[in-house]
Amino acid sequence: MSNLSKLEFVALDIPGKSYMSWVIDAEIHLDAMVLADTIKDKNHASNQDRAKAMIFLRHHLDEGLKMEYLTIKDPVTLWNNLKDRYDHLKMNISQLKFYGDNITDHDMLEKAEEKP
């Protein structure tokens, strides 16, 4: 079933090729919604704010990722799991930029697929 409501930004896909821009967009939107604390460790967000943040984050995930993280109900846990899964992409891209290599979408997909 397709998602009928409009996305504020591109949903995070399973390979994670849009992870870096997704993180920035998610942080900006959560901040604008006064929900930024919900994705920080040891936060004191209300249950209602956590629920709003989870609805928002899940709305911006690919269907496959939604299913994979189906049992997670806390936004900070989801946020940290996604970070653990995709944060290596930031390091790979930074290293490639440091060495002056051009980085293509194909390169990013290959790096994403290398991680177990």
C-alpha cells in the first residue's frame, strides 16, 4: 500500500544512499516541530512527543526499513540504530573527498552494500 500523505523530504532507502541528507532534513524538521530532544540520548521528552517523533521518522523510511525496525517504539533507539547502520557512509565519503576522488551514486551504493 502506498503512502498517501506527502513526504517533507525523500524517505531513507535500504541502501542508505540518501542517509546524509536524510539525517540533516530529519533533524531540521524535528527541531521545527520542537521534537529535536526526542532523538538525543537520556532525553526527558514526554511520551506524546516521542510518539509524534516516531510517527514522523517512520513516515520518512522506506517500507523495507519500516518492517525491519517494526518493533522499535522509541525514537532515540531508532535514530541510533539507523546511525549504527549507515554512519559508515559519512566516513567513506569523507575519505574519498579527502583523497580528491569523485564520488558517484554507484560508489555510494557499493560502499553501502559492503557493510554486513
